[in-house]
Amino acid sequence: MDIVNREKRKKTFAVVKEVNYLIDLIDGISSSLHCLRLIAWLFRFSDKCRRKPTTKTISPSPDELRRASYCIIFNIQQQHFSNDIQLLRKNQALKSNLKFLTPFLDNVTGFELIKVGGRLDYADLPNSQKHPILLPSDSQFVLKYVRHLHLRNFHAGPKALVAFIRLEFWIVNARDVARRIVRSCVHCVRYKPVLLQQVMGPLPVTRITPARPFERCGIDFCGPINTFLRIRGKPPTKSYLAVFVCLVTKAVHIEVVSDLSTNAFLNALKRMSGRRKMPCDIFCDNATNFVGASNQLKDLKQFLFKTERAPHFGSLWEAAVKSAKGLLNRTLANTKLTFEELNTVAVEVEAILNSRPLSSMSSDPNDFGALTPGHFLVGDSLRGLLERSLELKTVSHLDHYNTITAIKQSFWCRWSVDYINELRARVKWTTHSPDLTNGALVIIHDDNLPPQRWRLGRVESTVLGRDGHVRVVNLRTANGTLCRPIHKLAILPIC
């Protein structure tokens, strides 16, 4: 009996030897179905050479395709489970993790294949589902087969894909394989794209270098807010808040404007600079009124625009706008204000924001009070408790000046020790990610469209940060070129 089995194995290996080299070339075959047809044709040619009866159909028959699939599976199992096959033939215990699947050898149309055992022998299920054929997860043919199942079942998700696989096969780490296939499907990625991220970059010099309040500031608008004229029959008008934020001290200055035009912004800037002094650098987004103001003031001052559609690049003034809107919404609710009343409320909100602590307050009653932006503006918190005035009649003018200078220096010393040290930690985006490269095909996020209608773009050039990471890229699209942060992009999984 052993001699007969040996002869059968020799014949099987003689046939399989003719297609062994194809297993190494599966990477170049577009799908598992093409591979099956190719090997089925080779089997038909081999049978004709041996004058065996063959089908006369033009395309390979289902039996020929199934025979070809068993041949491929046999070769794959010989490559990946050779040690386990030798132990199973000798009826010895397995040493690998396959022992938990209770595998056994079964002869399927002339091929000795490993099948999964388990405890479902008495279940009312097809035999192929009770004892599926074992397959590895790192075979290119297996990946192509799973991709074929994914497409044939209308782009099934990972869980459904694993269920379809286990109707006939048992793939090691099938869940990881299914997730990998779904994530590499261009169609599925376009319906649920994953936007890119990069490690949080270091703070710019403008945030951590001491300077007078509002020497370097950011600007953003919030609104609209309805204001009334107190005249019967007159509809309300829209007003807006221009929020200026000092990049060093986080001090806030709020101006009420009547519209979002360039002239309204320039007037607000003039009022702000008249009370706080003209800033050296102003950072803002690419709103049309800011662009128009930059064109008018380009001969006087330098406006530095952050990348379009990148609100996290201006997180300081975006956070100030959020705080101002929150205070207004909670306080005003449905109150009807005139333009002058709104201006008064804006100043009150500004005072509250300038009284926020820059760092966490100490629980020790002997420590100083919390350092606030108001200390850099007026020497004290704008919402602090009134204190008894000090008598300085016996102090000379020089000593008085030195005392004030020392107080200011103490503010900056506490700013350097307390506030700056709290900015060191990264609260999110803590891991490094691969940088985008030129030529990559990406999907461009659009808040006003569903994901499947987002535009496609090709990376033309990248903008390196001071730490060597790419966070901004220039894209070429069907409608021209544009600049976007990587947080608004998702890579398409194609070459």
C-alpha cells in the first residue's frame, strides 16, 4: 500500500513540477482567476500529450479550474507548511501554532492538502465549511483571491470578507488580510478616506520670543451677530467681531466691525494700532478681506498668511475666537443689542479673556497670583480684586522707575518659567508618519462635499518644515494648482 501511495505522489509531483515556476510569477498576474485559467490550460495540454480525455470547450471547465486551484494550493502549502506536513505524515504532534486548529491531511483530486479539523464534525454544514483548506496569509495568490472575493461581493467590509473566506478556506490571520485588502481598495478608500497626520511641529520663534504685547499678533473674524436699530420696522443688520491675539502673551483685543470688507478690516486695524501700537507682523488666514488688505498695505507692513484650509496652523487665534463666541452665546442668548451695546459687550469679553491664567494656578496660598495677559497690558489682571494703593511719597522717581521695570521683568521671568514650560509637551500628533513625496496621488478633503466626490490631486512639490517633516504640499488638480496641509489629504492606495 505504501508503494502505491509513493507512486501516486511521484506522479503528482511530476505534474506539479511543470507549474512550480508559475507560483513565483504570480506577482505579475493581475488576478487569481487569470492564474487559475493559465494553469488549467497547462493541465489540459498535459492531458492531451498523455492522450487523456479532455473537455472540448474553448474556456476551461469548472472542474479544470478547481483542479488548477488545488494544484496552486498544494504548491503554496508545500512552501509554507513543509515542516507541519512532514509531522502530519508521521502522525506526530505539531510544534507550531497550527496545533490549535487540529489540522489533518486529505487527498483532494490527487493532491494531498492540509485541512482544518476542529469540533464541528457533527454540525449541519457543508464539508468544505466544516473542514476548510488551510492557507497562509503571506502568499500573493491568497491576497489576490481575497481581493477577488472583495470585488465579487460588492466591496464587502472586513468582517463580511472573513465570513466569505471561511466558507471554503481557513486563512491564517484572516482578519488582518481582510483589513489589508479593504484598506488597499481604491473604491473603498474614496468612500471612507483616512486623512494624513504628522507629528506636532515645534513652536515658531514668534510664539516663544519675548516681545511687547501685540507686536506679533494673529487676526480672525467671528460672527455674524444681529444688531438692532431700535426703530420699529427696521430689520436687524449683521455685525462681526475682529479678534486680535498676541502670539507671545495671548492677550486679546476685540473690535466690532459692520461687515467683512477690506475697508472694515483696515479700519479695525487702525483702531487697534492706535491703542496698542502697530504690529510688526500679522498672521491670518487667506480670507478675501485679508488678501485685499495685504495688497493695500504691502508697501507698509508684512502680512504672513498661513496655508489655506489649515486652521490648526493658527490655533492660537482660532482658540481665542472660539472662547469669545462661547462667552457671547452663553451670555447674550437671544438678547437684542444695538451696535454700541455690542461694542460694550465685546470690551467686557475682551477683559475676561485677558484675565485668564496663562498657566495652572498653585494651591499654595503663599504663591503669587496667576499670571494673565492683563499683567503685560496694565500690570494686573483686568478682572482681579481691587487692592490698596501703595504710598510712594518717600521713594524717588529713579527708584519708582526701577521698581516698575523690576515688576515688568518679573512678569517676563514668570512667563518664561511657568507659561513656556507648559508648551513643551505635545498634546496630540505624537508619532512620526512617512512624509508625502512628489508624484503621490491624493484625495483632497472638502467640507461641502461627500467623500466620494472629493477632488483628486497629484503632489507637485512639498514644503519642508524646520524639523524636516512635510506638512504642506503643492498639488496639481484638474482645475489648476493649489496649496494644502497634509491634514486635508488622504493617499490613494495605488502606485
